[in-house]
Amino acid sequence: MPKPHKWVISGIAGFLFVLFLLPSEPVNAYKNPKPALEIGKRYDLDVNFDNFSVENFTGLEETTKVKSVVVKQGDNLAIIFKRNGLSPQQTYRVSKAGKLAKKLLKILPGEVLELHIDQQGQLTSLHYPYSNTDTLVITQNQDNSFSSQVKTLDLDTRLNYTQGDVTNSFWNAGLKANLSNNQIMQVAGIFGWDIDFALGLRAGDSFYVMFEEHYINGEFVENGNIIAAQFVNQGETYTAIRYDDGNFYTPEGRSMRKSFLRAPVNFRYISSSFKKKRFHPVQKRWKAHRGVDYAADRGTPVIAAGDGKVIRAAYNKYNGHHVFIQHGEKYVTKYLHFTKRKVKRGQTVKQGQLIGTVGSTGLASGPHLHYEFLVNGVHRNPRTVNLPKAQPIAKKEKAKFIDIATTRLQQLNNSKRIMLAMN
Ligand SMILES: [Zn+2]
């Protein structure tokens, strides 16, 4: 006579053993092209479960489908739920899943919602990763209501460095140094008060950038802030250190931000004529007609070089559409040949504000910005004129800033040495 007790025990052991063999992840099957057991296939075991509670194994029976849904233009939660066979009642219950669920009102095209749907076609949970680190998770409760929470991944910040030499344009040099478009514009922004990126670069110029990178679980997700940068322009070295306030300062604690931008146009729009510039034709032309010409496509935005007040915005047959700005007592800037003026006389403007677009109105052979800079009524070369000194960092921030700057400079020099050794 068999002993049922023993038989059941060995049956359970066998079942558990088979469970152990079952590949748990598809990736295992992928690595092993001929698995002993197929995924998704059920293997019947000749086991008597009569005396055995199967409660612990019900999870194996249920297959919850996970649907990744990309939000389309014009979508809202109700539309998405309907498209995926979920009822309006479920939409309603999810929308009532607490304050955090309000984030679902702001879903944007291209974002992804993960819907977990059980065999009965009921939503069991919803995952909405709304940033690189944060995911809204809405889960069903026992009573069919839903509750919401936000799960946040740890962002790991690392430092990275790059450097480059300018051979034709800063844009190309930046790309070659693996800077993103955004980072290239940021660097140009950091040094835009000192360096004319449109016409002032020369062969032999170089740059160096130290920046943060964000990682999650060891995987790169995005660039963080630029925290220090150096630019050597025409033999002069400019160094900028980022402070906690988000602004950049020289290592001595003077703001990089100055009263005037070196160039009132974005360097990206300027026709590349880098090689010619080595012979300083601009300098010659400046002497001839008391201004600097920036050749650029018609419609290129022109910005105010500094804060000020528009003292003239008009048209005549020489200057075409033109704008003059008074900056304090001493300075006036003039901008000629616009296609369109974007400001009116008497208007107050901020540095960087759009004041007109490049054109060829008046006496101009082709579309370009003619830019003049006057100090006490005398024309000066805007690209070489000594400009008012920048504001120093606030006194109470000074000590802290110098600490940071010292560390940054050390990191900068160390990494430079390392990069030099690698080349
Ligand atoms: Zn001109």
C-alpha cells in the first residue's frame, strides 16, 4: 500500500524543481537558443494537489498584459483609455486617484503611458514616467478604487570634460569635441560678453568645457550644467566658473555678464568666412565706415547689445530701417539696414531683446547688419573697445564662491593634464 503523504511531498519538490528550471526572463531564452523548457508553455505535472493549497501559486495563473501607449496629438486620458478597451468608469476612477493623478491632465504628445491590464480587461495599474527620474504609479486597491504615488529614481551626477581647437567655426569645433548643440550655445552664451563668436574667432583659438552628466542605474540620461569653461581667443584666456546662483563668474569672482554683448547677433546665423577674417578685413572696413558688418541671411534676429532706451527707430534712404539705442549717459549703439524694426522710439529694451531683423534696406549691397558703437559721441570699434567692468559677486557670497572656484580650477587643470596625456 502506497504512502500518500510521502508521494505528495516528493510531488511538491518536483514542482518546485521545475519552477526553478523555468526561464524567468525572456533574455535567458535569447541567450540559450534551445531552452529545455519553452517560455509561456505550461507543463502538466502528474501531481495530486488535493491536499495542497495552490493559493501561493495563483500569481502564475494570471497574465497581466502591459501596454506601452504613446500619447498622440489631441489625446487625453479618456481617449487613450477608450482606444485600449478601458471603460469610462475606469477613466473616472483613475482620475480620482488622489492629487498626484492630476499629472495625467498634462500628458504631452510623445510621452508614454504604461497600462497594466488583467485578463478581464481591467486596469490594474498605470505607470507614467513624466521625467527622467519620476514616475507616477497608479494602482488599483481592493475596493476597485485607485491610489497614486510617485516613484523617484536616484540621479547620479558625474563630471565630464572636453576640449577642442577652433579651425573654422566654433560650431564645428564644438561638435567635434562632442558637445551637444545646446552646450555649444551655452558656451557661446557664457563668453558672449567677451568674445565675438561671429567675427572674432581666429585659428589657434581653443576651448575647454567641464560639465555634469546625469546617470540612472549606470546609464547616461542627459547632460547637466556646464560648471566651468575656458576659452582662449586671440591669445587671451577667459575662464568662467558656475556658482550656485546659476551665473558664471571669473575665478576672481567678477560676473561674466557685462553691460554689452560683443556681437548683437547669434554667431550661428553669420555666414562663415572664418579664413578671410585672419587678414582682418573687418578692421579695415571698420576704419572706412565706422562700423562692423555682420553678413547674415535676411530675417536673422538682431538683439540689443545692452540694456537701454530706443532713441531712434526710423527709415531713411542711407540707413534703411535703423534703430539707435542709448545706454546710460555714455554709450549709444546703432543698428542699420533692417528688413523690419521690432521696437519703437522711446521704448526701453533689455540686453538680448529682439530689436529688428537683418536686411538690405538703404545703402547696402546685400543683407547684413551694420553695427556701430559710440562712447561719448565718438565711434569706437565694438569688438575691441574697453567696456565697463562687470559687477563682482555679492560680498557675502565671495568666500563660498572662491572655495568653489579653487576646486573647479584644480579639477580643470587636472583633467587638462589627463587629456593631454591621452592625446
Ligand atoms: Zn556697414
